[in-house]
Amino acid sequence: MKYRSQHAAYTARHVLHRSPAVDTARDPAPGVSSLAALLADAGRMTMLWALMDGSARPAGELALVAGLSPSGASGHLARLVDGGVLAQESRGRHRYFRIATPETAAAIEALASAVLATRELRPRPVPASRATPVPLRHARTCYDHLAGEIAVDLFARMHDRRWIRIEGSEVTLTEAGTEGLTGLGVDLATVHARRRRFACTCPDWSERKPHLGGALGAALLSTCLQAKWLEPTREARALRVTPLGDRKLSAIAV
């Protein structure tokens, strides 16, 4: 799905306009505190987490997931739509909701990563390996790109073999990377044409290391799914690495 490049700026202005409690004199990044307030409610975050597989779900299902009454869930969903966090679409008599942009999904993933990281500062930190279900930790979707052990390992190999360069959160593709990903079947021309960030680091909440995000990350996951290297499972977001995929993925950037 294509998104307008101005959407992030529009979302910040929209949230700011709708939230009179924001004091622009005290908010060095206008709109950020308002967005944080939208994500601070446990019920809203539960519904958002259910949408992190990239799906669109009806209001009733989200209410059940979050343990909220239909009217309570409706109010929370309305706030998330109004704030630009969720997008809403109608299908007959039902309203379906999905995360509005990949940037929003990346922010939610980053928050989950930050929560796990702060546990290291507590007297009795909970290891990520115990907090994360094994299928999700090995391979899963992070909105529309690959996450988990497989993704983190692949990202590290791509960097070690100089397929990519990393500067802060920005990722650029080298000549070797262009050749390598093209050989895998990734359509880089289409990736460059998309109106979204080309490539970036995305914090992995289970591994606490970065994996590949942005349009390039989405294209790589799409290639893996089309080639049957990865398969969806019954568990939301979890992916199964096929025997073919195990051989193919382990041979990338080695």
C-alpha cells in the first residue's frame, strides 16, 4: 500500500489540533506528546498490537481482544482514528480498522523494544527469551517486514558483507547489496518508486537488535513469502521457515 509522504506531518498537525491540552511552548516536538498519550492506554495498545500483523479487523473483534465493552472500544477506536494512528474502512455494516502507516507500526514496535530494554535497569529483569513465545521470536512479521532471530541475523550479515551501510537509523544499499538482492528476486525499481522511506533500521523487541525496515524490508519479506521460503502460521504474526527457506536464507550474504 502506498502512503503519501506528507502523511506523518499531517498526523502530527492533526493530533495537535485535536488536543487542546498540548502546550506548544513546552513541547519541543509538537504532536509527539499527544501521540504518546494516545498510545498510553492499555486497552488501546492491546487493540493496536492485534493489528501489528498488518490486518484490518472489525471493531467487535478488537473489543473482545482488549476485554472492552463495544461502546468502550468504539470510543477508543474513534480517538485512534481521529489521531491518525488507525485508518477505518467500511465493509457492509461493519467497520474495519488497521494501522494507518508503516511509520506508526514501527513506533509501536519501538515502544515494545524500549519496554524490554528498561527491564535491564530493574533489580530482576525478565529475559526476552522467556517473555516472547518461541515461534514469534524465531520469525514473525513486524507490520509488513520480517522480524525475529532470522531477520536480525540476516540484517547483521548484510552489514558485515557490505550489502548495506548504516548511518543512525538510515540504511543505504551498496552496489554489492543491489546485485545480491536483485539476484534474490527483489524488485528494487518498484521499491524506489514507493512513496515511503526506502530502508531503515527497526528495533527488534525480542532480540533487542535492529532488523531491516522500510520499503526495502517490506519487499524482502514479500519476496520470501512468494518464493515459499516463509509461510504464515495460525498464530498471528508468526512465520514458519520452510526447509527450502532455511537453505536459501542461510545462504544470503555469506
